Amino acid sequence: MAKPIIRTVAVVGTGVIGRSWIQVFARAGCRVRAYDADPDQLASALAWLKQDLKDLRRGEKLKKKGAKAIWKRVTACGSLKEALEGAGWVQESGPEDLALKRSLVAELDQAAGPDSIIGSSTSALDMTEIAQGLSGARRCLVAHPVNPPHVIPVVEVLGGLETDFAAVRDAVRFLDSVGQTPVLMKKFAPGFLLNRMESALVREAVDLVATGVADVDAVDAVIRDGLGLRWALMGPFGVATANADGGIREYFTRFRAAYHGLWDALRTDTRFSDELVERLGQETDAMTDGASLAEQRTWRDRMVTAIREIKVRRPLLSAEDKKKKAKRDRKKAVKVEEPQPEQEIVAAVEPKAKPHRRHGKKARRERRRK
Ligand SMILES: NC(=O)c1ccc[n+]([C@@H]2O[C@H](COP(=O)([O-])OP(=O)(O)OC[C@H]3O[C@@H](n4cnc5c(N)ncnc54)[C@H](O)[C@@H]3O)[C@@H](O)[C@H]2O)c1
């Protein structure tokens, strides 16, 4: 991994998301200054990190020296001011509430150094609203991760109306340099990209169960043993391209009417009643076959990591594949230039041309002498 382009980072709010960010930044080589308004939360985030490093060592993903180095890069801070000291990047990971985010980001803007960038983990809020009226609104942006970011790399990046593009550009570069996959959005949409798309699917999944079309296990199976297998490799447009011999244009033309019909049929009114949530809970408990929540999460994270490793090892076209392909193409080009075997044979058996026979008295005399 390349070196992080910002070396000191503050993580503010160390719950589920903040603690995972600590791991992302520390393993990339950043000095991480962690702070939470609740000291017990900070302590449990550090305990979680310690356990995660232990698990990585046990799974031989990390050597003792590497784990120690990560641990040593993290400093638990007793105040916001202490956490922000020297931080070039601030990852705000407080609760998802607009009023709370506004006051927390305002505090960060007051206390952070003038050149630092403030990235918020918000899942759905608009940075224009969060940073409204702040003198440092130009350096505030959304850096929305997927849970947990130390396992899943995508981070949605988006500024507010007052954010400088330079800050957005530096955010993308920084997140890339710590091994994440920044995805730049062009404008705000509630839920950003990820939660919007997930929400569309969850709405349909819940509706299918609520209206008795299928059970929870059947709906989940269609994703985990069906669509999800492709989706780990390609998005909806990539899948559409590979689904028809004529690629995406043919696919979306051939199935245009079918899609339009389904889209019209997808308008649902289902809402989460307490009874529905309980029913989904009971069916899901039965589906997971007694595995504890911790076991499910550990298994999920390990498998996602394994899939990512395979994707890195076996990309669509590896550098080696590309080289081989270029070599094959070059060889083909040379073959075209080479003489065809039949021509060579013809050349080999063709009798040599007879020497020109001289005529005249002198030539006849010479031939007789021989
Ligand atoms: N949990 C997810 O699946 C998920 C995924 C992506 C993004 N997010 C976003 O990440 C953010 C954090 O979510 P979470 O699930 O980790 O929440 P969480 O409740 O687990 O953690 C929030 C933490 O912020 C701390 N906090 C509250 N006020 C604070 C303050 N003024 N200063 C410092 N710390 C303060 C709390 O003590 C708590 O530890 C939210 O904006 C959320 O929308 C969550």
C-alpha cells in the first residue's frame, strides 16, 4: 500500500464506525488520535481494536511486529482539543442526528487546524445543512463508509454547496492512499448511492415477505446464492453488459418493456409495524441456525476479506494477462508476415533454372573438349 498522504488523523466518536476507522487509518500508517464524549466508549473501542489485532494474528494475516506497530500508532485522547492536535484529517463519527452533527462539526471547525479536512461519516445528511454558516464550511465534506470500513473499502465522498473542490479532491486522494475506495458523487441525493440502492432492495424484500410471496430464507437465498454472487464482482450495469451477447445496449433494449412493467409493479405501501419486525426477527433467527451475532459478524468479515483478496489476485485482466495478450497479438502479427509452409515446400522442390546454353562454333568446341 502507498503511504498515506496525510500522516496524523483524528477519529471523533468511536462507536461501531469510529472504532473501525481507527483500524483503517492505523494499519495504513497514520498516527491516530481517538476521542469520544463517552470515555467508556473510547475504552471499549480500544478493547475492540486489541481483539481485532489478536484475531488477525491468529489468522496469520498480521505478524506480531505489525500488530504492535498499529497499536502504537493509536493515542486515546481525553479531550477534543487534544485529539485535533496536528490532525490533517478529522473523521467525524458521532450519532446520526442533524442538530448533533451541526454542533459537533462546528466544534471541530473551531478547534481543528486551518488546513485540516473534516470528513463526516454521516449516512444520509446533507453537508450543505451540516456546515451551514461555518467559517470553515469549505473544508467540510461527507466521507460515508460502509460498515465496517476496515473490511469494506467503499467510501462515498461529497461536498456541500460551500465546500472547496480542492478539499474534495484531497479527500479522494487521501482515502485512496489509506487503501479505501473513494467514490465521488456529483450532487446530494438522500441516502447517497449506497443506502438508496440498498433501501430499494430492502423495501422489496420486506414487501415480498409481508405480502406472503416468500419466506425470509427464500428472499435471502436469492441474494446470497444468486444475485449477490455476481454483485461481488460487477454492479448492475456490469451485470447487464455481461447478460446479453450484444452487451448492455441489447440487454436494456430487449428487456425494456419487462423492466418498465416491473418498475410499475414495484410501488409498495409496506411499512414496518411492530408485528412485521417481530415476524422478520423470528424467521431470521430460525434461518441463522443458532449462530451467535458475534459468530455471524466474524464469519461475514472473514469471508468478505477473502473475496477481496481473490479479487485483487484475479482481476478481470491482470497486468500479467494484459502482457500475455499483447504478446499473443504481436505473435499473430509476425505469423502473417511469415511465408506459408506450402510456399516454402514449393521453393525447396522447384528445379533450379537450367544454365543458359551458348551456341556457336566456339561453344561447341569447348563442350567437345570437356
Ligand atoms: N452503523 C452503521 O452501519 C453506519 C454505517 C455507515 C455510516 N454510519 C454513520 O456513522 C456515524 C456513527 O455511527 P455509529 O453506528 O458508529 O454510531 P454509534 O452510536 O455506535 O457511535 C457514535 C459515537 O459518538 C459518540 N459521541 C456522541 N456525541 C459525541 C461528541 N459530541 N463528541 C464525540 N463523540 C460523541 C458516542 O458516545 C458514540 O460512541 C453516524 O453518522 C452514522 O450514520 C453508520
